Amino acid sequence: MTHKRRSFLRAIGAGSLGLTAAAVTSGTATAATIITIRGGGADIWSAADAFHYYYDAVSGDVDVQVRNTTLENTDPNAKTGIMIRESLDPAAKNVMLRRTPDGKASLQWRPDAGGDTLSTTSGGEDESEVEGGSLEAEWLRLRRSGDIFEAYGSNDGENWTLIADVDAEHVELSDDAYVGLPVTSHNVGTLCTAELRDLTGLEPTANRDIGDVDVAGSVDVEEGVPFVSTGDATDVTATGATVRGELTDLGGAESADCYVEYRKVPTESWTATAARTLEEPGAFSVRLDGLTSRRYYEYRAVIETSDGDRTTGSIRTIGTPGRSNGRTVRNGPRSASHVDLADGFADPAPWLDDDTPIIKITEPTRRQLSAAVGVDGPRLIVFETSGVIDLEEQRLTVVNDELYLAGQTAPSPGITLTHGDLWIDADDCVVQHLRVRPGDANLTEESDWEPDGIRTGDRTENNVIDHCTTTWAVDENLSVGYDTENTTVSNCLIAEPLQDATHHKGDHGYGSLIGNNAENVALAGNVWAHNYDRNPRLKEGNRTVVANNVMYHYRDGAWMDPDTKASIEGNVFRRPVSDQPNVFGDGDAYVADNVLEGGDNPMVGDGITRLDSRPLWPEDLEVLGSDDVVAHNLENVGARPADRTAHDERVLEQLRSGDGSYIDSQEEVGGYPGLKVNRRRLDVPQNGTHAWLRAKARDVE
């Protein structure tokens, strides 16, 4: 018997859409309906949104459920989900149950039109009903009952877990609202594809882009389609794993060949397993053999139906263990610098052991690095290539904890990131021997292009930034977020922010901002050069050690806000361009053995309360005398000091000679670098990973 397959596809551009009775029954899409939404835009966040929206105008209470089967990882903060918003204005008040490419669902809301957005993971943590503010969930449910909004997640569509509920005290929406399915790529100029199915409680009638998305989005609705889901992995060993899939809908076909595709992160091409033919819905499993130990692999279930359709399930990730049998020794040489990365408040990568999966970057591309950074799990990223990685005017954001980004493993001349910035919005991360040079990207002030260099996210903890170079930022070169704990910034070259480029405030050549209530920040062994302001600025309520740094060619030195406590010791201030005291503001500080060269400014301003002893200090940090600091830091700061590039050498030579000026564009000093792409094979030892990493760092220091 041949089944006649009832199927049609509608490609929908921005505009209105009328669904036929075949597609919707009582406001519910049929089980075999797949909704594919492609959306661009910078984000659904902050004060205004940019995304594609598939929606309907609804009055009163709603209870919407949908299953998000795939979400393209255009950025770790790409989003889809269910939204209720008061209007179609980009700045409108709204509530959104969001899901990101890592499969985690959380709730966000904008209390006031044009105001900041809060979420259960950022600013609204107290409203969360689940640990960490998010929940792994494929099924999403957002329910409105009067002024109460409840967000749920599920992995089977039947058993629901409350993520959060908010009421009119948090966000108050009018009864008449727009309810729908949003998608943002969090990557301007790029479309993100999301597939959703099993939609109930909503009959979308229109779709459009909201805000400045740069590229137009679209919606496709396909009915009567086959469907396969990707299941869990079991029996994972150093060389193999059993992975599962489930054929849930043949879409009218008589049979389907079912198999699995897999690939090693961060490669692009897939390897297919042998197929098994199913004539009715059911589960299947495949054994993957011949895998490499200590690696991450992505896999997905695939079906090819007898009438020619091919469908893939969502992508999942597994990590193969090592062969250490639990034996891990934390040793290896100290840094060539007097300041070791372990001398600050943070404990560098306490999770790193001889079973930690390794991800090898083999090509200097944004796609490879973004895929590696985006893995959810402990990971050591090493480089078998050198070169410039163009971030394509995007932010590279670390959102998953336990990352070691080891730039010291690259062949000469190392790795430089350009045309974007690096944000560490996660805990327990280490970044070493990396250069970040955002520049103005040849954009204008109207572009809203305001990248930092490197920044740790708000409410993060135990992060280390060591031996990095950050130059040509438009906002701050290197900063620490608000409400952080235990952060170390050591041996970094923080130089040449763009003074008058694309920042909306105009002049903004700033060095480092340490956010409000940042606890236990160690800034040691660094050089700030040609930063007009914030060398560094310690915002209200933070607790910071500023030791053995050089501040060169600046207007404002160390600026302390009220309720700030700091130990400021063994620093050299050289070539100020104002009569501002070198340590000024309103905080409490222990100030000792700091020297000024090339000026007669007071060392400490009248607003600073002098303390008789250090209010805080890392246990393992031994301070150098200020007489030795300039020579020491010239020898040791920045990425790969034994393998420096021309731009780093130029800035440090200006420090030696007393030359150099503020710049408005990277073009004034030779423009973006073009580093040679060299490749070499890396063999990370099965035992002694910690010592191997330290030896690699010492080789370039």
C-alpha cells in the first residue's frame, strides 16, 4: 500500500500570514508541523531588541507550549523561545522564556519600555526556582494568568519544571499583547535558524523583523514532515560511545533509513554510520568506535525516508575521557615573570586534569574558535595554527564554565583576535598568551561599534587573564565585571585604546574598569600605556590589589570610587599629562612604595583615606620593589614576550624612550596586523597536562 503524503511548504517573508484549517486546529499546530524561523539581530536584551518574530495579537490569558528541536549556534547567546510583548516597538516591555544553543532555558523580562532587561541568570536571580537560573529543556511553556507569568521547561513535554514566575511588581503588561516565537542570532548580519514543533495555545498570523536586524528574517511552515530526535549517549569510553535516536514521525512515507552523523569539535564535516531501516516510529542506537580519547564530539540522528526526505535531529555533544585513571599532578615551572598566574586571588583552572577534553584549533577562523569556546563542559583549547582570527565585528563570548584558552600552544607568531572582543561570562576560566585588537573596523560613530578588548562578565568568579595583550578597544581595553569574585589580571599589556573613534560619548580612550562590588581582584605585573583614563578605575564597593604595574602616558591614574578598599603598592607612574594626583577619588587605600617619573603630581589625592596596613592581599604574591618594576615589566608583559609582534614591541619601546601619543584609529600606527599562518602538530600528553601547559607558557615567556 502506498501512502499519499499530505505535505506543502510555505516560504513566508516579512508580512502577514494566514494559516489554513489543515495547519491549525483550535489554535494548535498539528503534531507533524515544523516551524522554521530565521532571525538576525544583535540580541533580545538591554534596552531594545533586534530579532524576527512569528506572532499573533492576543488579549488576556495565554498558555503556550512549543518544542525547540534545533537552534543554530550563531553565537552562544542566540535565542528562541516564547515571548509576550506589549508592542512591536524594539524597546517594548516584554516577558520571554528563552532557549540558547546550549539547550538551557531561562526567563527574561523588561520591566519598563526602553529600560534594562533582567533575567533569572542576570539581575533577577532571586526569582529563579532552579539552580543557576536556567534549566536544560527542549519543551518550553509560558503561561499568563492575569498579571502573573509562569515559565516552565521539560524534556518530555509531560513533566514540567517551574523555572520562574514574575508578577506586576516585576513587569506589568497590558491585556492586549503580541504573543509569539522570536529568534535572534546575536550576530549582526547573520541569520540564525531555529526549528520548532508541537506548538499549542497559539495560532501565529504574522511575522516581521523587530529592530535593526541588518538581514531580513523569514518563516517556513512545513506540514506532514518526518521527524527524528537525537537521544542521549551511554557507555562512553576513551574510544567509543553508544548514541541513540528516535524516529517519531514518518511523515507519510513507508519507511526511513536511520543513522547517526558525528564529528570532532571544531571540524565542519560529518561522518555517517551505517543505516538501519524502520517501517514505523521507534528508537534506534549506534555504537561509535574509533574515537580519540580526551576529545569532544558532536552527533545527531538522521533519517532518509523512502519518498526522498532527509531530516536531522538536534546536535548533542559528548566528551571522551582520558586514560589517567584519576592520576593528576599539578606541577610544572613557574612563569618567567616574578608574578605567576597562580599568585593572585583566583585558583587557575582547579578542574583541569589528565582527563579534561582537548579541542584543537587547526585553522585561524572565527567558526572554529567559536565552536570550541561554546562547548558546555570543561575544555582545554590548544592551537595547531598561528595567525589572525577575524571576529567579523562580533563579540566572542564564553558562556560555559571551565575553559582554558591556551594561546601559548600556538606556533610562532601566536594568535591575534581582531574586529571584535572577548567576554568571559563564565566561571573558572583561564586565558593566556592571546592578543585582542578590536579596532574601529572602519565603521562610523553611527554604527554603535563600542567593543572592549577583554572583559569578565558580571557575577563571574575565579577567572585568570594572564600574559595577554589588549589594544585598540573603543570602550575599555581590559575590564573586570560587576559583583565578581576572585579575579586575577597579570602580566598584561593594556595599551592604545582608540581615543576618538566610534564611541557614542566621543573621547573614550580608557584602560580598565573594575566593576561595582568586585571582590578580591588582583592587578599585578601589568603595563597600562597610552590610556587617557582608568588606569585603572575602581568602581564603588570593590576590593582590589594594584601591585607592580606601570602606568604610562595618562591623564587619570588609579581612580577610586566611594566604599572602595585597595592595596596599591610597588607601582610606577610615568609621563602623566595632567596635574591630577596619581591615586585619587574617595576610597580607602594602603599606598606604599609607588613612584612617579616625569611629573610632579601628588601621589595621593586629598579624598583618599590612607590606611596603615593592607586591607587585602593574595597569600602567594610577593611584591617587587618599585625600582625593579619598569625593567621587569618591559621584559615580561603581554602575549608571548619571547615572541613579540611588531605592535607590542613598538608600544614597549615608547615606554622605554618616553615617546608615543594617543590614537583615534589603528590606521595611525600601521593598521590591523597580518600574521603568518604556521601550522604544527600538537601531541598533548596523556599524563602531566598541567606541567605541559606551564612548560609551553615558559617557552614563549
